Amino acid sequence: MAQPIIEIKGITRDFPLGNEIVYVLKGIDLHINKGEYVALMGPSGSGKSTLMNILGCLDTPTAGSYVLNGKDVSKMEDDELAEIRNKEIGFVFQTFNLMPRTTALDNVALPMIYAGHGKEDRNKRATTVLTQVGLADRMDHKPNQLSGGQRQRVAVARALVNHPSIILADEPTGNLDSKTSVEIMNLFDEIHANGNTVILVTHEEEIARHAHRIIRLKDGIIESDNPNR
Ligand SMILES: Nc1ncnc2c1ncn2[C@@H]1O[C@H](COP(=O)(O)OP(=O)(O)OP(=O)(O)O)[C@@H](O)[C@H]1O
Ligand SMILES: [Mg+2]
């Protein structure tokens, strides 16, 4: 039976800006089941990153409810949210967001420090996931000693390291050339095939084709939500 992992009802998000309020998300209802592969699309400014940040527990909604893996996270305080985030969410960003003076191995192992694992466990698991993303021979390289595609692989390995329930990626191929983008998408396909739930934002139809469901946002509401056939 389909097992819900994301259950969102009536989510809004607005930001006070000077004397005004910017209304960004205007009422989002969304159900995503375990193991789904979803692309989130829509024009620039439609609210994709705002929604992803809420899905990833980096931000909380102004109103509405968000149940993640059975837990209501919409009203959690920051420290509680940080713990859920570290355990449940693997986030991949357009700009990789790696620690610059730190090796690939240590970048990947970092979330395990917050999760309280010892050094031996961390290095073993980080080695496994770096091998899984094809970087067994680049563990000791720092980000500036890696190509863009390799940096994004490190970021993907870091996202996977704590066995999260969801992988979220906000334009993961936005800074990569088309050949490298295909390689990274093949990696996401593999991660999905291994049973992970994957949600990614993209502007490109060709990237979105990898997903099995395409959700389109427009002006802070869901304009369409269709299987990708
Ligand atoms: N902290 C904030 N304060 C005020 N307005 C904000 C804030 N964050 C986002 N916005 C506004 O919310 C709207 C949606 O932003 P968001 O980053 O979610 O768009 P997006 O769909 O991800 O766009 P892009 O495709 O360009 O990445 C924008 O108009 C933006 O200016
Ligand atoms: Mg964005």
C-alpha cells in the first residue's frame, strides 16, 4: 500500500518586507508517497525554492500543516526541526554548498557528526556513499580540486549519508553543462531505483522527464500535478 511521506494541507508562506507583506505560497495541498520521483517546475519567482525549503525543514509555513513521515513538523521549534532535518532530509543545492577547505570524505561525513556517530562509523559510511556516487578515487580531494559534476556528486553523497527518507534537490543541474547534467540525473535515477523518495526542482523539461510525476507551480499555487508519461 502507498505510504504517505509528505502530507501538506493549506500551506501559505508570506514574508514581511518593510511595511508590506509578500505573499509567496498561497495555499498548497500536496501528498507525496514513499518512493515517488517528483519534479517541481514553474516560472522564476513562482515559489519553488520557498516550498522546497519548507519541505526540507529549513523553513516553516506561515499557516497550514505539514506532516513529514508521520510527524507534524509545521509548528516545531528550530532545534527540533534541525534534528528532523538531519535525520529525514538530504538536501542538494544548485551551488553544491560544500565546505571549501575540507576533503570530500569529511564533507560527506559532516552530517554524521551532528547525528552523533563516531569517527570510524563516519569514515566507513562516507567511503561507502562516495564509492556509490563514483568518487572512490577522489575522497581526499578538496572542492577546488574537483570538477563541477564531481562537486555535485560529493553533495549528493552528503545528502545520502544519514539514510534520509527524502532527497530534495533545488536545481541540482543548474550550474552544470548538459553532459554532466545527464550524469547527475542518472545518479538521481539510481537513488530513486534504490527505493528513495526524490523531489527535484528544475527549469528544464528534459531534466523533469526523469521524474514520474510533474508538479507545476504558478504564483504560489499548484497549477498542475500529473504523472509523467
Ligand atoms: N525572505 C524573503 N523575503 C521576501 N520575499 C521573498 C523571500 N524569499 C522569497 N521571496 C519572494 O518569493 C518569491 C518566490 O521566490 P522563490 O525563491 O521561491 O522562487 P523560485 O520559484 O524558486 O524562483 P527561481 O526559479 O528563480 O529559483 C519571489 O518573488 C521572491 O522575491
Ligand atoms: Mg528557486
